[in-house]
Amino acid sequence: MNKSVVFAGPHGDEIELVCPRTRSPMIQKGETFVSVDEDGRGLETWKQENGFPDLVLGGRFDDETDERCRCYEISSNEYSTENFWIPLFKRRFKAELERGERPRILSVGCGIGVEVEMLCEAGFACYGIDNGNRTKDWPKRKFSSGLLLANAMHMPFKSDSFDAVFCGCVFPHVGVVGDSNITSETYLLDRQKLADEMVRVAKPSGLVVACSPNRMCPFDIFHGREAGSYLPRFNPWGSRFLLSIGDYKRMFGSAGCSKVESLPVEGFWGFVTMNNSIKGRLLSAPIKLAFRLASTRAFRFLRPSPFLPWVAVGGTK
Ligand SMILES: C[S@@+](CC[C@H](N)C(=O)[O-])C[C@H]1O[C@@H](n2cnc3c(N)ncnc32)[C@H](O)[C@@H]1O
């Protein structure tokens, strides 16, 4: 069996890449990656884009994103990484970090890559994959060596590669028509494929985490808000664009996670733009309260309910 190309990630970490279609080894030929069969015969050639391996199979996500939107995402991603992702992974990998190890983490649908950069700065070997237009921001990241263009339904990694695999609001954008909130005929299969891949590339006992707006809540605080408006999008009953805690539990359970449970959501949202005005602060106060209450043990029963606009679930492989 040929040895696959070793991709030099952050902090000297190294990971083997495999062909996203066949999972056969890949070798590097100049600027390209070539997947090879058992006899070393070339099967398929993959290129690079802006210096990042382009291993996208099965289509790109043509997201509408502009400079203004990316600036907003920098500050909101900075907030959630500082207050949600870093504390979550530091708690989970306390012993490993104390031993001087660098747990290997994958951010799925990492967008502009801010969370990848900050998790690397916090001591993790963090990789990120994405197949959309936010990747145009990647050359600006300080830690960009772990970034690869790939479709999360066909990941270019061997099974059991990461200590943790996570995504922030990616599932709603899989199995939809373009960058819309209309689900496609294959949305259930596509989302299951994404969950299967996240669990496949996690190590045994590894952590898998996903979050997004709550399908059960009548308001979607994340998508489709007009610039400068505080009015959340109405989330009609019956729409399958968003996901519920139950949806995630079913998918990750069937992907092979032994235990999937709701997580506290406090720290994810800083309401960074709403905090800029008195009206914004007043309007966001009840949502902040719901986040805080549902994050306590006593009120965890609120997590799947329509009162909480955001859900987070974690599973162990
Ligand atoms: C709403 S953004 C979230 C970005 C970032 N994770 C965050 O929390 O701000 C959704 C991201 O998922 C990416 N995405 C959608 N479908 C994907 C797929 N099949 N594979 C990889 N990334 C995908 C998009 O390109 C986009 O960057």
C-alpha cells in the first residue's frame, strides 16, 4: 500500500490526506495531489487554489458573502471562539494540555477560519475545511497551514484522525438549494452523510459537536436579518431548514456516537452588534437570559424548547 501524502499542519502537526472519492492514498506531484491505486497508478488529480489544497468533491457552496459580512463574522467568531469553543475544548482536553500535548481538532465548514486561527493560538492543532466563498479570507489568517478546501460530505482524511470535530451552523446549509433556506429532496441523506463523516474522522472516544439555530424556535436569530435591523427571521413551523436537538441526536446516534446530549449554549453569542445601542441591548436581554438559564443544570429542560433560539449538541464516538 502506498503511503499517502503527509500534510504539514499547524505547530508541526502532520496528517495524512486521502482521496475524498476513494479514500485511497494521495501523492504530491509539484503543485498537485494525485490519488493512486494499490499499484501506484494515478487515479485522479487534485489542484490547489490560492495555495490551499483543493479537494472539493461533490460541489461547492456558493454562499453570498461580502467584505461587510466577513467583518461582522470576524467579531462574532472571535466572541464564540473565546467564550464557547476554547473553554469547551480546554475542559475536555485538560489532562492532554497539562501533559504538553496538542489535541488535534477539525473545524467543519470553518468559513473565514477565525476559529481555526484562535484555537491554534490556544494550543490546539486545529484544521479547518470549507467549500464556500468565505475561504477567500484564508490568506489573511495567521495560522493557515491547517486549512483545506473540501466538501464535508467527502472528507480527505483517514478514519479516526481527530480528537474533536466540530461545526458552527453548517448543517442548515447542507441539503439546501444554493445559499437558501429551501431544503432539497436529498436533505436528510446529505445531512446524515455530513454527520457520518464527522464521526468517521473522529478518534474512538473523540468528541463531536454541532450547533445552529433551533428548529423548534419561531425566530431564527442567525440568518437573513436585514443590515442594521434587529428583527429576527420568522422560522415557519414545518420548515426543515433548521435543526432541533432531536434531529442532531438521531443523526449522530445513527452515525455511531454512543452518547449525544444537549450542551450549555452560554458564551456562543455575544450579540456584538446589538450591544452597540440601547434598543439592541434591551431587545437582546430576554434572549441572553434564555441562554443563561438553559445553560444551567436546573433549567436544561429548556434546551430543546421553542424558548431557546440556539442549540448545541455534543456526542462521544
Ligand atoms: C453560516 S457559515 C458558518 C461559518 C462558521 N462555522 C461560523 O460559525 O461562523 C456556514 C459555512 O459552512 C460552509 N459549508 C456549507 N456546506 C458545506 C460543505 N458541504 N462542506 C464544507 N463546508 C460547507 C459554508 O461555505 C460556510 O462557510
